[in-house]
Amino acid sequence: MAASFSLNSKFHNHARSNSLPSKPHPVILQCNEHLDKLGAYDATTNSSFLRQKLSGLQDLHDCVEKLVQLPLTQEALAKESHEKWVDDLLDGSLRLLDACTATKDALLHTKECARELQSIIRRRRGGSEVELIVEVKKFLTSRKVVRKAIFKALENLKGNANKCNFSITNKDYQTLALVSLLKDAELVSFSIFESLLNFISGSSQSKRSSWSLVSKLMHNKRVGQAQGAEENEFAKVDAALQFLVFKLASKSNDINDDLQKKLELLGSSIQDLEEGLESLFRRLIKIRVALLNILNH
């Protein structure tokens, strides 16, 4: 699918500055460490890589939650509650929830169809292919629906990334560091959601557009080299099913056995990603609730 774009093209307008005086709060430093780890570029975009990034994103937002609960953060937000950058942060927390929900929905839709297909394969051992072929075509049709939804979600992410571009001046150092960090966290989160959505769609088009730019813009680190073909359980199942459809006359159980294995690997990958996204979603909700509580008091 043609949905490759840079989520970080506007990053330089609000990047963290190393020239500012004083020292930020230790929690801000801790959050920056998590951002550094997330921004380290890896040329591979397989399920293991994405699980690692998703876990790192959970750690980052755990730290962001601690940051939002600090008195200095609450004081800054309450004091500047009528400033545009505060509204931008609040809107950003909602956009992250929307992106996380879209990613969860794409996984759930694929998981339900894959389970039904697995059940059909197990039941048809030695029997007619008719039911299997019907279910395979149903699955492939469902995948088209998922890809369409993913394409829309990716377009929304592109628009969200553009909204990350804003400037803040004439503020104290701690406020500048706080705002910059929260926007960086939002931006890298969008990059990870982009990678996840492309992975679920069976595409790896965004792997370089997102992660190489995160690395360059956030940390100015050397970009690694590609390391062979990407492992994508979603793409493998799609290809196997397409192959099966073209082999309608085949009675070979080997094809079904191979497909069953691919579906099992897909199910395992979906479960891992689903658990990570659900955990992240809960963290994002807590952060948004905390922000709303601060601004409503």
C-alpha cells in the first residue's frame, strides 16, 4: 500500500536544545533516556523489533505519567492553561488514544478472521475443499477491509504529525524542557504506530522513513545497514492464502499444514502485540485523565 511518509519532518522546530542552562528534573532526564532508546534506529521491522519498541513505548509513557504528576508540571500546566501549547498537548493525548485504538482494531479484526480460518482447516482434514476456499476468500476480503482502515489511519497519523509542530518561547527552562519532551514523546509514539500499522497491513514501506528520521532528528546517530529480508507474519499468511486460492484443484495436505503453521505464528504475533497495545492504551488514558484533572482544577 502506498502510505509511506515521514512523521518527523517538522521535528526540528521543537527539538530539545543542549544549549540551555541549568539542569532538568531527574524525571525529565529519565524520560529522555527512554526517548534515546526508542530513537535508536534498527533497519529490521519484524515482530520482535516491534514488540521491543512497543515495550519501550510503554516504559516511556510510564515515565511521562510520573512527569505529569510532579508538582512542577502541574504548576506549569495550571499557570499556562490558557496558552495554545497546553491545548496542543491535550489534543495530542487524544490523538494518541485514537491512533492506539486504530491499531488495536486492525489487530482484532485480523485475529478474529484468522481464528475462524484455523478452525475450518482443522475440521476439513481429508474432506472437501469447498468450505476452506470460501473461508480463505472471506479472510482475504477481510484483509482488504483492514488495509483500507489502516490507510485511513496512516493518513490521520500524517496529519497528527504535522500538528506536533509548534514553538514556545519566553518560558523558564523547566517549562521548555517539559513541553519539548511531551511533544517528542507524542512524535515518536506516532512513528511506532505507523510502523505497527504498516506491519499489520503486510507492508514494510515505512521502516526507513520513520526510524531513520527519528534517529537523525532526535539523536543525530549513525543509521545502521539493512539486514536481509523482513519477517512479517501478516504478509506471509496473505501470500500463503493467495497461493492456496490458485491451487483449488490441489488435494495436498502439505499446503494446509504449511498454512496452519503460518497462522499459528500469526496468532502468536497478534497476541504479543495486542497485549502490548492494551497495556499502552491504559497508560495513555491515565496520562490524559491526569492532564484533564490538572486543567479542570
